[in-house]
Amino acid sequence: MTTQSPALPLPQFDWRWKAFDALETREVYEMLKVRSEVFVVEQNCVYGDIDGLDAAAWHLFAWDTAGERPAIAGYLRVLLPDSSDPDVRIGRVLTTAGYRGIKLGNALLERVIRLIGQQWPHVPMRLHAQAHLQKFYGAFGFEPVSDIHDEDGIPHIWMRSE
């Protein structure tokens, strides 16, 4: 009989959920830095990350404050419903390299779904997922609403949750 070792517990993070105008300068700098590291450098994808949408968005951070210098372990942004789009849109979901494999992505999604439900109850959520992550987002109730298509050289799919 084999036994599996228990999953490592998720480290304690300083969770921050803020509108853009409430962000400190350092938070904005670190947010843009990790987004560039993950989406531009790691994924070798040159695109305009600074798209003018951050200022109207809410931002969820998982900060690791245990070390000498606080670091972002995970991050995502939420775009609010507006006249052009009635859904809440989750985007820029990432975990930084040193924090992968500990289910931080699950914790980010669980937390943001709860926060969205509190702030914008009964509003559907949508996200533009990298196609290989369909199963991951599907576990949180998101279903495909588009065909797989190319976005900056990476296969993506729109997914929605009511």
C-alpha cells in the first residue's frame, strides 16, 4: 500500500483587493513588473500590457511579506461592467515563478469569485483564457463561449460563468 504525502499548505499571504485609485505607487510598479515578467518575458509575447484599462479596474494581489522585501506571489485584475460590456471581466491572472505548484491560482479564483459576488451580485463573469487552461477555469464554473482563436500568438478562448 502506498501513501501520498499531504499537499503543502498554502503560505499566508497579505491579500489586497483595491480599486486603482487606492493603489500605492509601489503596488502599481510591482504589478506592472510581474505582469511584464510573466506575460511578456516568460511567454515571449510582445504586446501592449498597459492598455488603459487598469485605472477603471479592481486589482487582487497575494503579497508574500515573509521575506526581506515583500513580493507579489499572485495577481489578477477585474474590469467592471459598463455600457459596452455587461459582464465583470477577470484578466491578467498570474502566479509568479517562485509560487507555482502550490494551488495559488485556485486561491486567487476562489477569492475573486467571492469578492465579485459581494460587490456585483448576480452579474455574470467572463474571462479570456489561454486555451490550455480551460479545464482549470471550468472547475470554477466557467464555460467556453467562443471558439479557440489566436491572441498575440497564443491560443485563447472566451469563457463565461453566470
